[in-house]
Amino acid sequence: MNVTLPARPATLQAGGWALPLAGLGLGLLALGLLFRAEVEAAVATWDRSAAYGHCWLVLPIAAWLAWQRRARLVQLRPAPSLVLALPALGAALAWLVAERLGIMEGRQFALVGLAWVLVLAVLGWRIALAMAAPLAYLIFLVPFGEFATPFLQDVTLRMILAGLRLLGIPFYADGLVIEIPAGTFLVAEACAGLRFLIATIAFGALYALVMFRSPGRRLLVLLLAVVVPILANGIRALGIVLLGHHLGSAEAAAADHLIYGWVFFSVVLLLLVLAGLPFRQDASVPVASAPPRQAPARPALALGAAALAVGLGAAGPLAAGRLDAGVPAPQAEAVALAAPEGCEAEGLVLRCAGATASARLLAFAPAANWSAVAAARRLAAGIADDEALTFALREPGVDWQVRQEAGRPMVAVAAWRDGAPAGDGLRARLAQALSALRGGTARPVLLVVELAPDAAARPDPVRLRGLMRALLTAQREGLVPRAATISAGA
């Protein structure tokens, strides 16, 4: 008896996938090695920050989305193209701009863009289009959004204060610190709701891709994934303050506030999912289309396309290396602090009641880019979690950024460039990048002040903040003018 076996799909039988997949794998490996710093920074952030723990799931989710769309590849075969590798030069340029500005997230976005170009060049535009959803989901590998933390903290603070006014509860607000009769609440980074916002956006994108086909409905889901967690976080934070008011203890209300937060946001997320179910479109069957006309398969070209894409992508790091060649490391020195009332100088260290203060100054070369300045700023603040309290202290001639975290020294950092205060925003980064390219004389300067409570003393966070304010105010006539003068190239 003769048995006729079913024919294998055309793509598996004669589509020429072996060399293109090999070229794609080698190209991704080369990009990982070439941009190792970006990969390591992303993985370290996933591991350190609770706001980006979901990033570990992005690759498995993207792989699952690709598997769900495997039927789209039945009539397709790889169509490598050298021309489609040319956009890698644009991604390399974007990486170089981000590197000169010291924006790690921008460098990581550029790396994801290079991966997209690699897929496009090696497999062809038809396959890239068929896999557009899983490729787009790779954007969540980048731990972005931290820049929005101050804005989210401000929104949360305003919602809490509005609720307290509406309910007639007496309060006193000093920056991100709220005092009510039941105790003191801090609107720390964790209270900003960034972890909930980013996780909701990632889930919302997955929900939109799986449950809906209409671009309008998908965009609406993403919009709700941004707006709802911001508002919900303000309500959550207000609820914790109200709980402290009724319990008569701020500490008792805030003891398990993160657990309360995750439970609250799980309920919010469930309600969003249930609200979208009546409008789901995942059961609709796409209209079948005729097989596209394709050029003859040239699988061997895939290796050349992969090599070209990686080679063009390498132009960014090569150019950065040339620009940084010969730039000296920053000059670091311990400096003496002016002593406020209640503190006494002991060499370069100040002894205050129950705490010790010290400072160091870092002067960068005029040709340094802001990547080095940003890295030094992060290193000075230490690897802290998002339970820390961050706030700004602005005085004439200086903008201090202060970070306070339990169990670590309190750190204040200020930057100058060309004789003027320089924040960590885009303006200062761009000015330094252009000055370095033109051979200017202005140099970035960082001043770092640390206030460490004595080991034997029980730290009082409120007292330490007051002491830090007094300490920074006392530097108006000493360290602040000196740092500004050095930054002007004098």
C-alpha cells in the first residue's frame, strides 16, 4: 500500500532559511559584543530596579508573539538585500549623538534599531513586516522612563495635597515631604509610580497586540495604559496617607505600602482587561491574500547583508573612540567644606553632631563628553533603589541634587559648565558636546558632598536633611565660586 506524505511548507522545503538564520544569529552576536556596554547597562538595571523587572520577560514574550504569527511565513522566504542594510548607518549616527549627549537609553534604543535593520537586511522586508509586532515589542528591552520620575513625583504630590485639602486634613508640605498630625510621609521615587507605569505600558502593548487588530483600538489601549496608572498611583498614595491619618501612625500605614500598591494595581489592571474584553478582535480571521511574487532566493547574500549591517553599525563606536582619543581622565581631589553652625573642621572633614561631612571636586577636560560626567554623577550618588528620596535645592549660582536613602550616606551633587550651573538636562549635554567638537575651553565640574551619620548614632532623616541644607548653604562663599571658576577654564 502506497502512502502519500503531506508536502512540507514551501518555506521549510526550499525557502533557503539556513544561511539567512545563520547570518542573523552571527550578526546579533556581533552587535552584542560591539555594544556590550549598552547590554550590560540594561541587564544591570533590570536586576537592580523593581521598575524594570518585567524586562526579563520581554524576549520570551516577543518569541511567543513570533510563534503566534508563524503561519504568515508559509508563503514567504528570506530575501536578503544589501540596500536594506544601509539604514544601519542612520542607527549608528543616532547612537553617536546619544553617546555624545550621555544618554544611555538613546544608545540602547539605537542598538534595538540596529537589530531591526539586521532582520530587515538578512530576511527581507516581507518577513520583517510579517514579524513587525514581535520586533516592535523588543523596544521594552530598553529600561526607559526614569527621566519622568520627577514629573510623576510632582503629579503624585499634587494629588495627595488636593485630597487632603478636599477632606480638610491639616498638613504641611516641604518639597516632597508631607507632614500631617499622624506623622511624616515622603514622596520618594517608589511613590512616583514609575514601576507601575512602565509595567502597565508593557502589558498594555501586549494586550493590544493580542486582542485587537484595529490601529485605533490599539492606540486607545496604549493611551489608557499611560493615563490610568498615573491617576491610580495618585489615588493609591492618597489612600496610604489617609490610612495613616485614621490609624494615627504614618509608619504603620507606610509599612507595607509597596504590597498595597501591587495589590491595588493588580485590581486596576484586571479592571482594564475586563473593560477591553467586549471590544476584542482576536477571534476575527484575517482575510487570506494571494502568495506574493518573490525574487529568486539568494541565501548566500544573507551573510554579506549581515556583515554590511554590522559594519555600518560599528561606525558609531569607532567615531566615538576617535573623538575620545587622548582625552584625559577627570581630576579628582578632596576639598575642604565651609563649616556651618554646629560643625567643626577636622582636616578636610567636618564633624557635626552625630554625622560626618566630606566633599570632593571632579574637573573634566574641555574635550570630555557628557557620558563621562553622567557616569561620574551616577557613581557619586551610588547604586540606590527607588525607595530613596531625591529633591533639588536651588541657590544662587548652584543647583544641588540631593539623594537620601536609608543605610547610606546622604549625597548632594552639583555641576557647573562654563562658569554657570549645569543641570543634567539636554541643554547642558548639547552645549558640552558642541564645545568639545569645536575645541572650546569650558570644562564640566562636579562637586560631591556626602553626609554620613555616625555608626553609633540613630539617624534622624529629618535632622539630616536640615543639616545637609545648612551645609550646602555654607558653601556659597567657598566651594561654589571655586567650582564655577574652574568650569570657566580659568
